[in-house]
Amino acid sequence: MSSFAFRAAARAASRRAPRSAAQVSSRTAQAASYSMLARTAAPKSAAPRTAVMATRGVKTLDFAGTKEVVYERSDWPLAKLQEYFKNDTLAMIGYGSQGHGQGLNARDNGMNVVVGVREGGESWKQAIEDGWVPGKTLFPIEEAINRGTIIMNLLSDAAQSQTWPQIKPLITKGKTLYFSHGFSVVYKEDTKVIPPEDVDVILVAPKGSGRTVRTLFKEGRGINSSIAVWQDVTGKAKEKAVALGVAVGSGYLYETTFQKEVYSDLYGERGVLMGAIQGLFLAQYQVLRKNGHTPSEAFNETVEEATQSLYPLIGQYGMDYMYNACSTTARRGALDWAKEFEKINVPVFERLYESVKDGSETRRSLEFNGRSTYREDLAKELKEIDEQEIWRAGKVVRSLRPDMQS
């Protein structure tokens, strides 16, 4: 199966090559004003096009029989975006993964951005390295909030809960409260985060890490994000959420609710995005090793072929395409055993969803992430994964890839 899949992928890549080059060129030109380097080089005469492009409408698309509204970045040309936020200051509270990515993207898009973090801490030092200037664009949290009109609370979930008593009084009438995760507001009984009643409360949730948000923006692509409104005081909360989504680097935006965002997010992370995939990888690897397969063979048949050959095909073309790219023997076995895995795993996923829905996962996260020993405890658990044989073997396998050779 391995060699067949690799040959199929190579043929597909070869067929796509000429078209891909054209697409890259077109995408770069279209997205030029949404990355720092391209924006610097963009002609100043681009502004007059705003009125024409602003007339574009949102799209209603059919997702497997369900109609959904999708908002596009092209509905918000840079000149229109800058005009919309010309009287606003985006106060980025927290400079972790999302704060880093969203803050730099908004700054590069010409927004007035300030960062608020604990003075002298690691995030403060990182912000300075990224060009934020103390006293001008970098401030302690309280001062940043006072300077901001749109308060973007991107602290960790645990930190949002811990700091809320100090932050809430600063969220005064007329400001907008922004989140990138529905956690704190949805689980308010546990977090005690209850927004003031006289401000818009919105959400823009990029579907990826903050580092990915930044990388895709710099490539001129843009990440997909979901938007939601918790509280609409001004009547413009949704419009503001869409515009902010574009400002921080989104290419497309989908509507959801705070509750659905946090439920799907926690569920997905614990499921196939992270938790389940580690569990499945480890289980398959262990059985192979118990049956006499070498570490390299077990890793290649469990992780390397999946991530380097098959998963990219799923990402680009879908599951059926990946099946068709494999041998007849591989297809038959996969089709049969997929039903077995689905049957066995549905009860596990149902239990997981209920654990998210009833707040059990929230309370566990708040307890662990709120510990004074959080960093040390996390490092210990991650070290245990790093030292598992499967991932030690993986380091050697990865070093053999042609693109890793010096």
C-alpha cells in the first residue's frame, strides 16, 4: 500500500503542478493587501476600488444539504477595513499563541493595536522582540484596556477566570469585548466571567493555532474562522465580528454560537484532533511491537505513512480519493474495518461530548491549568510522551526524509 499511495500522490502532484503555479500567482495578487510585505508594495491607487468591492454580498453555501452563510475576506478590502476601524484601538490582552498571531496580523493590516500583558514577564519580552514598544504599543493589562475600544481577551481560559475581577470594571460602556473561545462565557458558573450588560460581546475563533494564523496570513492565504455574538447592544455586533475576523487574518468566516464553538472545540481537541489520534497511534504501534515488528517498521506503518502520504490526500481531495489512491487490498480492508472502529468508538465519543456539555472537561481544565505548578506538571506529561518509544523512533525516521538532509 505504501509505495502505491506514494506513486498516486506523486502523479496527482505532477498533474496539479502547472495549475498550482497559476493559483499561487493569482492568490498572491488577490491577497496582496492582507500581508505586511505585499501591503507595503501595493499601489496607493488601490483605495478607490473600495466602493465597488464593498457591494459584494456574503455567500450562502450548501454543506451536504445544509445551507450556511459564509463571509469572505474580499468583502472587506483593506481601505474599507481601515476606514471602519479608524476611530478604534484594539487592545490585545495576552500575548500567547493567538495574541501573537492576531496582534501582528491586525497591526500589519493597518489597525491601531496595543498589547496588554504583565510587565516584565515572558510575554512582555516576546512582545518587545516582535516590535511592540513599551509606553507606545505595549502596556500593562489595565492601561491597555483603558486605552482600547475593542478589548480582545486572549488570555488563557484559566487566566481569564483568575483575572476577571480586575478586568471587568475596566470594560466600560461603549467598549466591545472580544473572545476567540467561548469557554469563559459559556461556562460562567465555573469561570465567574459574566460580561457587563452594556457592551457588545463577540467571538472570532480561528480554526488553528495562533502560529498558523500568522503563517497563513504571511502567505496571503488567510485561515478559516467562526464568528458568534453573545450580546448585541449596538446592533452592529455581527458586522464588527466579521470585520475583526478579517483584520486578524481570516480568509473565510462561518457563523456559530458561543456554546457550539466551545463544545465543538473541546470535543475535537480531545477527539481526533489530538487525544484520540495519540491514543490510536500508540495502540497500533504497541500491537505491532508485541508481534515482533521493529520500531522503524511500526512507526512507518502507523505514523509516517499516515502523515506524509495518506492524510495530505484526505486534506486536499477527501476520504474517497485517498481510498482510490491505494491498492485494492488496502481498500477492501479499510472499508470493512472502518465500520468496526466506528461502532467501537461512537460510545466513547458520546461520553466525551457529554463530558464537555456537562462542564466536567471545563472544571478539569480550570483545576489543572490554574495550579501554581501548572508549567512543571505539563512539562512532565509532555516529557513522558516525548520519551515513548514510538516518538523516539519517529525522530530517527523523520531525520531520514530527503527534505531533512543537509
